[in-house]
Amino acid sequence: LVMGENKANGEARYIHGVKGKGFFTFYGGHDPEDYQHRVGDPKTELKLHPTSPGYRLILNNILFPAAKKKKQKT
């Protein structure tokens, strides 16, 4: 499933799919602290942005959907 596409450039930025018992989501070119980040640029130093709402949003979308509560026996 492609959720964001630039047909003129042949690019897909947001891709979601199912693999085995899980799923994946790829957010290509998404760097909330460096909007002009290009291939070959130095990596963004995450330690400089400990409270970045953009990075928290990315981590929440990646980590929390995978952490499902198990049904408890009562």
C-alpha cells in the first residue's frame, strides 16, 4: 500500500505492507529536524534533539503498534 507518492519523479515516500505475522511502514525521506536532508549529507545527530516531537511521533508509530497487550487469564 503506497500512502504517499510523487508520480512525476517516480517516488514513493510512505509505504505500508504485511509480512508474515506482522507489518511494516517505511517513511522515506522523513527527517523532522532537517527538512532539506539529502543522500550523502552527514547523519542527523539525534542526541541534539532529545525532545523532538517529530522523532517521538516516528517512534510511537513504529514501537507502540507492535506492543500489544496479552489477554490475561482471570
